[in-house]
Amino acid sequence: MGLEQRLDELERRLTEIESDWARPEIAADAGQRRALGREQAQIEPIVDTYRRLRAVRTQLTAAHEAESDPELRELARDEIDHAEREEQALTEQLRVLLLPRDPNDDKNVIVEIRAGTGGEEAALFAAQLFRMYKRYAERHRWQSELISANETGIGGLREVIFEVRGQGAYSRLKYEGGVHRVQRVPETESSGRIHTSTATVAVLAEADEVEVQIDDKDLRIDVYRSQGPGGQSVNTTDSAVRITHLPSGLVVAIQDEKSQHKNRAKAMSVLRARLLEMEQHKAHEAEAEARRSMVGTGERSEKIRTYNFPQDRVTDHRINVDLHNLPNVLDGDLDRLLDELIGTDQAQRLAHVDQASTAGVA
């Protein structure tokens, strides 16, 4: 199917969707409404851009016709220059919009942050990253909810798992997966020496029960009494839950809620997200290997981003971008970095499409 045929087909589909909203069976079915809404949200930007491109091309044709009139020639040439620039911009925009979508982009996410190299300072940095992502979620009016946290005695986090719910959360936060490095004089250090510590971030797309079906016989579920820092009892009931998925060996332990039922529900949500990621890695092994190498082991040499406090600098090593507004970034001002990462990803994918197209023609 040619490009214009594909765009015409999408335009027809959008018209059908707009008509479908009036059907009684759609109004009565929440699942169908959600599916229809997601499809409309994906198609609408493409069709709107296509319609604007058609209008610009109509203007361009009219301007070329007016160019033959001596009295209108200068005005027509100005209009042609403007229309040609707009046509080029809209064509490029359409190329980006038509790139294959990551099926997870519209999903909520589960984020896991773990302290890496650096002891107590790494745990303090992990806590700072947790706050950064909570603030980023607030800036986008997304909701965040703590699932599990393993705290240290001075406010650090050895591990924290939390959920972010909002339209397009995964499409942006997926670029945060990897090793984050901090260079600063630690709060725990009095000698004034600069230390380097790390924390690892994993971003998982939330999976529902339809996507990941888990057989009860594949689970071992243990309940035990929750424990806080230093071993003190958090409550006096066996509310903590540890779920082991026997076929994969994955283990999820949650104890933050006082209700065993709530802890089990949270643990199952994390388990489904991890199993979905494993399945997608199997389907895209090369991509999975690249992602695993990004997250790595938490060693200092493996990093996607460095937060340098003495120089007030944040460096994203994947795109070689430096920002000199470290406090703002740590307060959740991540959009400039994420926009650069998304733009670079799109450019690389477009180049791949062009290479494949050229190879096909050859």
C-alpha cells in the first residue's frame, strides 16, 4: 500500500471511529470505549497532519497558478516559499508520526530504583532520584504511588519500587532505564572529597492480566511479619507477602501495606510487569541485549547520565548533552533531556527506514 493510500485509509478509519461513539453498544461497554479512545488518540494526530498537508499543497498549486500573473507574481512567490517550507515540515512530521509505535507507549509504568556502587551515599542518591521522578510526574499531572521501599537509617533508599500512572508515561520514562552516576561531596563525608556513586533505574510497562496470564500452580506465596529499619516490627500481623514465580525464578516481596491483600495485589502487579518485559525481550532479543547492557551491574563505568554537583552539570552520555541546571533537573525538570532523547531515537529510526527503502530500490 502506498503512503497516500495508507493515509486515506487512516482518515476513513477515523471517520468510522467518530461514528462509532454514537453506537449504544459502545456506550455500554467500558472496555470497547477505552480501546476506541486509544485507537482514536493514535490516529487523530496523523490524520490532522495529513489534512493540513493537503491544504498546504492546494495553496501551493494556487500560488503557482497565480505566479503567471505579473501583478501577483511577487506575492505568489512569497506564498510559494512559505508553503514549500510548511510542506516540508509537515511531510517530515508525518514521517515521524508513521513510524511503528512501541505498543507500550500509552501504558503506566513501574519504576525500580536500586542503590549501586557507593554504600550509604548511593542509597541517598537513589532517594534523590525517586524524588526527581515523583516531581516529574507531578509536572505532567501524572499520579505516582509507592509500591515498596527499603530505607536506610539516614533517609536513603537501598531499593524503591513505585508506579506512575498517566497518558504516555512509558513513552517518556522508558528512556530513564540504566545506570545513573553522581559526583559530589557526600553528606556522610566530612573531609570534602568528591565521591562517585551510582544507582540503577529500570522502567517496566505495566501489564494487565490479559497480557500476562499467571497460573496459580506456578506461584509459591509466603507471608511473614513486616520488618522496619533495624529489625523493629512494623505491625503485629503476617501482612508481608513474598511471591516466587517458579518457572522464571522471579521473586517479588512487598511489605509496605498493613493489608496482606494489598501487598499481594502490588506484588502481582510488579511480577506481571517483569514477566511482560521478559517475554518482550525474548521476542526482540537484540533489543533486549542492548537494554540489559544499558542497565548493567551498577558499576561506575556503566552509565547513561552523570549528575556532577561541583560543576552544576548534568550530562547525558547517550546524546552528549550537558545541562547546567542540576537543581532544576533533580526537581523533575527532565523534559529537555527527554525531548532530545526522543528526537535522537526518531532520527535513528527514520534513517533506518530510509536505508531499508534504498536497499529495496537497489
